[in-house]
Amino acid sequence: MKLVNIGFGNMVNADRVIAVVSPESAPIKRIVREAEDRSLLVNATYGRRTRAVVIMDSEHVVLSAIQPDTISGRLTEEETE
């Protein structure tokens, strides 16, 4: 199991990440709202602005305060090691 840091010491299992996306589009906002309604939303922003939405294969949605490019870079670093 490989863990990737999504900010503030929070980690997710890199093998279970489906997508890392920006939260601005309407479809992503709908996914976040539906995950919250189904109690599948994990808010790891520590009160800061949401900059990335991590979609997991377990249907969980994780909010992060760091940029999607940063998380993506960390995921690709995990794959090359």
C-alpha cells in the first residue's frame, strides 16, 4: 500500500485514487454535494479553500487544500519509486 500526502499530514492510498480534479466545474460540485449527502465526503482542507478534489474507487470524495498538480506529481513520484 502506497500513501500519498494530500496536505497537512493527511494521506490517501495511492492505489485507490481514480482522479484528482479541480473543484470549479459544475459536475465536480455536484459530485461533492452528492458525496456529502451520502456521508462519503472527507474534508481534509483544515478550513482552507478547496483546491483539489480526490475521487477514490470506494466512492469516497476527499477535499484537499493543495493544487491538483501537486497531488498529481506526488502520485507519479510514488509510481516511479
